[in-house]
Amino acid sequence: MRKNISITFIVSAALLLASCTQQKVPFSPVDYVNPLMGTESTYAFSHGNTYPAVAVPISAVVP
């Protein structure tokens, strides 16, 4: 009887610990994107100053 209780306890503890593992975070390429790249304006590099803006493509505006 005591052996059955011990086995039940060990199996229950193993299942509990197995279910508590951390989930793997899915890979997202968006994490590597820097939307502000190229927006720094300095006098040394005064060509091509850009700013982050959101807009629809031209073909979506023209009917």
C-alpha cells in the first residue's frame, strides 16, 4: 500500500513539473526591424534626411 502511494506521488510530481516548463517564444522577424533607421539628421550627413511616416501606396489613392 505504501509503495503505491509513493509511486502515485512521484508520478504526480513528475507530471506537475513537466507541465510547468516555459513555453518557447515564437520567432518574429519584426523584432529585428528598426523603423527609425536613417532618421537622424546631422550637419555632417545632410543628404537624404528621412522621417518615419505612415501612408498608403500611390496606387491605392488613385482610383
